[in-house]
Amino acid sequence: MSVLRSVPESQFAYVVVVSRRARQLMIGGRPMVDSSGSRKTSRIAEEELLQGLLEYQLPELPEGAEEKEAKRRK
């Protein structure tokens, strides 16, 4: 798995990354952005992601999983 810093293409992955970072902030993590203008942890986490400050990994799909998913969607 590779470490990514860009905004995920998938909306689901975007929400998962932001929510996990927001949870870290809720339990005492320090924000990586200076004075975001908001005290909401989800907004701070979103700004960190948009600025490319967060590193995350997406799971790799097993071989053939992409083909199965494409067939299922049709």
C-alpha cells in the first residue's frame, strides 16, 4: 500500500479519512492547520485533508475484484 496525501477520488474514502482524523482531534490530537476559523473537528480535519497535510492508505483490492465489481454494477 502506498501513502497518499491527495484528496481521494471516492466520496466514501473522503468521508472515512476526514472522520478518522476528526476522531483523533476529538480525543486530544493537535490540529495541523493554524486557526481554521472553526472549532468543529470535522471542519478542521477537512481543511487538513484539502491542504494535503494528512497521510492515509487505501486498501488494495485482491486480483479480479475490480472486474467483479464492474460486472456487478452493470
